[in-house]
Amino acid sequence: MSSVEATIEAAKRLAAFTAIDTHFPKDAKVVGIGSGSTVIYCVERIVQKKAAGEIPADVVYIPTGFQSKELIINGGLQLGAVDGYPVIDVAFDGADEVDPALNCIKGGGACLFQEKLVAICAKKFVLVADFRKNSTALGTQWLQGVPIEVVPTAHAKVRQDLLAMGAKTVTLRLGGKAKAGPVITDNCNVIIDAHFGEIADPSTLAREIKLLVGVVDVGLFINMAAASYFGNEDGTVTAKFSNGDVKTIQ
């Protein structure tokens, strides 16, 4: 691992540990676990705190996809499902890019629908990320495009719709060397990545895309997060809150 990679991983761990220490309720019954590389450290911290007796052993953990399901099982935590536990005390998840209002782009790992389902079921939704995801506006740092989960038979129609809406590029996400053909989500759909450049009005764009026939959901999470924690290169954490407050945690 290079020094740059080590710095990024340390930032992710710091953000995740700080978020868990701050927002994991002592009386939690059901907790959502999101997807992505930073969430690995959330589960690591939960396992540590459970072993120390700081977290009840009977908490049920709700995954957003295959990866988080494996993290929960391998961590010796109690696995649940969102259809059995539609009320979640708190959910922790990563993000691909976060703006100052805590709107975010998610879905780089192709779990966006289940991530949004768990997030909307949570009483509190907390984002964890490293400094690279802390953005002044969506679409300026995450250049792969807004992930959009689409029913497979509708992908060609939706791609044309997105171009007509002003998308600069519209790409059906492929599996690469691991798979011939498109990426298939946990819900048996495909992913389209649509890059619009800087997104001036994320709320309107999310609504317009969601209305397209064939779209299951959009990787724009609007007015959902209560807080976001960014691990920084200097070992601090920047905490941003939905009320506009910003704090630097040493």
C-alpha cells in the first residue's frame, strides 16, 4: 500500500470510528449498515464496542446489499432484513460525493436502491467518507455520473431520456473483466451512470429522473442525512450537520 493509499484508509477509519462513537444509540435495537469501503470500518468499530460491552449483543443489523450482509455475518453480528424491520434506529453509510447541504451521490457500488430504502427507514441517517468526497457541489468531484437503477428492458429508452434531459454522457455500467455484459444489482436491475456536470439543483434533477418510466431509483439522496463525517489527511475529522453546523474534531 502506498503512502497516499494509507492516508486515505486512515481517513476512512477515523471518520467511521468517530461517527459510530457519536451516533450509535446506547439503547439501539435495529441499525442499518450501508455499502462501500468506509463502512468496513464502521462494522470494525461496532464489533470492537460490542466486545467491550458498550453495545448490546441483541442489536439487529440491516444490510443494504451483499457486501454489508457479509460484513455483518463475518463480524458475528445479528443479521436482519429491512422487510422484517422497517423502523431502524440509525443507519451508517458511505457516499461518492457530498455537498454542503449533505445531499449526496451514492451508488458507485451498485447498491443504491437498497441503500436508499434502508436510509429512508432510519430515524437518523449518518454518512461516513474521506476528504475526497467533501464537495462544494455535486457532479464536480464524482465524474462517473449519477447512478440510476433501471429495469433491464427499459435501459435503451431511459438512456435516450437522460440525453434529452441534458446529460453530457450516459453509460450502461458493464461488469468489466468479472462479467460479460452489464452489472446486475441485488434487485436484478441494471445501472446507468449519467454525468450532468455540476448539478445546480439536485432535488429537481432527482425528481425528474425518478419520474422516467423504467427508473427504479436514483443515486441522488436529497435531504436525508442528519450528519456527515469526513476523515482528513491531517488526522482530523470534519463533521457537517443538516442544520448547517460544521465542526472540526481533533
